[in-house]
Amino acid sequence: MADTAVTISPKKVFIESNPERLNGATIRYNIKSADVAYGSGSTDTVTMTLGTTAAFWVVNKAFALVQTAFAGTGGLSIQVGITGTAAAFLPATSVLSAGLIQASTGMNTVNTVASAKGTSAATIKAVFTNSVSDSPSALTAGEVDVYLNLIDLSRLA
């Protein structure tokens, strides 16, 4: 199993406007299959750096929407979190079908509350794990939007 590290293009990071904020998302990351089409093994992973939090932060809501099912590999999942806790915000979930991805406790929460806050900056990451056949480099389609309600707590004081 090999891991390929990539960084999301700034053109695919969006500070959300009022309609999205009303639904609990301050930031959106758009990830397409071409962004993670790396590796050659059937159990390879692609770790995408999405950004960095402020020094004093919390993520209190997280969800993802698979707009287009990922195709070209036998099994592919995404989990979203920070360095050291890969599934802090969203647990590993398949992206082979379109639809909503959320923590088991619902869309208005995060997967691991204790890991969704910090008093020092953290790197936000999405980890794509290939699990069955082919590899992430064989992807031919797919698009997912990851939504987070990321709050800089120092701005509230």
C-alpha cells in the first residue's frame, strides 16, 4: 500500500455565501476524480491536504455530497479530518454512489468531537482509500463536495 500526498488547488476551495452558511457550512472543497487519480496499487491511498485551520478553532458541522459517483475502481472511500485523526470530521465512507456523507450522529455534527477542535493550527485532510481492485489512477469519473463549518474562535472573543 502506497500513499500519494497531494494538495487541493486554491481554485477548488470556496468560502460559502449566506445560503450555505444558513445550512451550517462556512467552507467547501470541490474534489474531482482527476484530483485524486494517483497510485497504482489496489490498496493505495491518496491524502489530499485541504487547508490549515486557525490557531484556535473548532469544526462543529461536517458533511459531503457526492455529486457524481466515482468510477473506475472496485472500491474507494473518503474520510475527512486532520493530521493524526483522519476521520475527525467524516468517517470512511464509499464514494462509489452519489449521495450524502455524514457522521453516524447526523449532518449537524462531526465524527469525533474531541478531535474537531484545537488550540494550535491543524492541517485539514481528505484521505481516499482504494480497497478492492484497480487503483485510484484508474478513476474515470467522480466529484464530491466536502462542507465544513470551520470557526476561528479567536474572532469571537
